[in-house]
Amino acid sequence: MSEDSECFRGSTPGQGNDLSPSSVFRLRDLDHLEAIYAGKETGYFYARDGHPNAAMLAAHLAELEGGEAALVAPSGMGAIASLLLHLLRPGDRLVADAQLYGKTSTLVDRHLRELRIEVALVDLSDDAAAKEAIRPGTKMVWIESLSNPMLRWSPIDHLAELATKAGATLAVDNTFTPPPILRPIDLGAHVVMHSLTKIISGHSDVTLGCLVGKKSLIDEVKGTASTFGYHAPAFDCWLTERSLPTLDIRVRAACDNAHKLAQFLREQPGIKRVIYPGLNDHPEHAWGQRFAPLAGHMLVFELAGRDEVNRLFQRLKHVPFCPSLGDVTTTVSHPVSTSHRTRPPEERQQLGITDGLVRVSVGVEPIKQITSDFQQALAK
Ligand SMILES: Cc1ncc(COP(=O)(O)O)c(C=O)c1O
């Protein structure tokens, strides 16, 4: 996205973002209910099927990501499961990138295989492998815009072309790179997913997810999600709505800090390597510069091993070890112990997720405050 893209606003205080915790809504008569089901009237009857706070948030998320419609799910994993379980049937073929958030990998690699869905886990940054894997008959392709935790860009524009040609739905988990960083639908993706738990809500007080895409598909998935029992709590929707007006400024400030912290960490003792998409030595630096020059608020670096990571976490005074990301304050995590704990050690090793790997979610504090904490914690 360009730096000067229009700032997204969300709701304004006093303009309808009231908290509506009701689980059921009174209807005028039977005709009223039928009019809501037929989409002739906006209204609500049972909160699991829809409520005002979810509807307002969904409308704003659709606008944010440039899609026709959105649905809000009770977590990021709830959004992923709703879409996959809605679209895929036994015998269908799913191509998923080999680098994904650990629980997404486990969902596709274990639970979908148990449902007799054909799953191909492929390095989709390899052009030949992607062309071979995304062949006609493929039902879905699942990728992350910027992979968790190794921060590899997926070539979304190219994969969208391959998926569309094969008749497959390309879904992109855009949790690491929300607008103003990147809008996958602008690059041809069919569905965008977010863990709203992360930088979109931004204050570590919400657990939610969402899907954005064509209205016909989103309406169908909404029905399936309600049947599975997925309900997005009104208060979490309300809190996320509160966060939207500051999203643009929070993301830009965090990306700027992340770039500076990456440069700083490269010079510190004991650090074997730093991975950040804004650095020249990132393997897909050119793709990132073209489509996402803000380069994100996440970075990883590698220490010698687990003991060194443990010591660092003990020594950091202001940057806490918190197994999440996207807060306004900087946090650190250890993918081997948290996000990728459920993945086989050989797979982690192959992807470069080593015992010494530290993932940093960079916040919006004054940069000196962040760098000085790392400096004292890394000092011998
Ligand atoms: C990239 C990514 N996708 C999805 C999820 C799942 O989101 P949630 O924790 O809201 O279920 C996470 C959680 O860390 C994530 O990092």
C-alpha cells in the first residue's frame, strides 16, 4: 500500500457504537423475522447469528481490507476453522504454505487430514513448487502474507493468479501486515483473515478473528459458523471498534520502531542474525519494497540457544515475555515454546525455528526506551 493511502477512521464517539450485550432481540412480528432473513430489513434476532456490535465492526473491517463483506469470529483460529470447514469436503485438495502459525499448521496437517481432505504443505515462495502444487482441481490455497515467525513474504499477486487459474480460493492470513501495510484483496486474494486479537485491537484485551471477502461467500460462512456455535462477544467487538481509529497511526509508528530496532539489534553482542523485511538482506526485500514498504512491526533474531533466550527474558525490565503480538507496547516471545510448540521438532528445524530464536512484536514506545532495555539485557 502507498504511504499516502487514505486514513481509515472507524466509528466516531457518540455515533452509534453503543455496547449491545443482548443475546436475543425482540421482533415486531413474524413478517419482521422473515424480512431480516431475506435481507430486506437490517435487524437481529439471536446474537450468535448476528448483533449490532459485530455488524458494525464487520462493515468497518470490510472497508479496511477493501472487500465486499466481513464476518467476525470468536478468535483468529475460529475464523480459520469456519472458512476451512465450510469450503472443504472429503477428497478436496488444499494447498497450504509450509510456513504458517503453528496452530494453523496443526489444523490443516492433522485435523483436516483426519477428515480425509488432501493437504499439500508446500514452500509457496518457490515458483516451480507453487506452479506444480496449485493445479486444476485444487479447492483452496492458504497462506500468510508474512509468515509467523520467520517473516517470509508470500508472493500474493503471483499465487492469486495461479489460484484463480486453477479455480481455487486463495485465502490470506494478514494478521502480521494489516492496512496500512498491505491489502491482499488489492493483489487478487479472494479472502482475507485476521486474528483481531493482535495489532488491529492492539491493546491485549480482545480475542477475536475475522474473514473478509465476497458477500455471497461471507454470508454462507456466517451460517456455518453460527451452526458450529461460533459467537463473537459484543464487548470484544466494541473494544476492537474503539481501536480502529488509531490503527493507522499505531501501525506506522510500530513499523518505524521495528526498522530502527532491527538495525540496532544487528550491532549487539551475542546476536547471530536478525530477520526483518525492511532490511536489505531479507530474501524477499524487493517484493516487500514494491508491495509493502512499511515492512511490518514484527522481527526475529537468533541467540545461541534456549539458555541465552531465557536469560534475556529474565533480564528485560520493560519488555515482557508475552506469547502474543500486536500490543502498543513491545513484547517478546519464543516460538519453539509457544506458537510452534505443537509442531514436530524436525519441521521447526527445517524452517529455521531454532531454540535460540526470539520473536519481537514492536510497539509504539519511544525507540530509545526499547533499545536501551535490549542493550542492558544483552550486555555480557
Ligand atoms: C498469524 C496468526 N494467525 C492466526 C492466529 C490465531 O489467532 P487467535 O489467537 O486470535 O486465535 C495467530 C495467533 O497467534 C497468528 O499469529
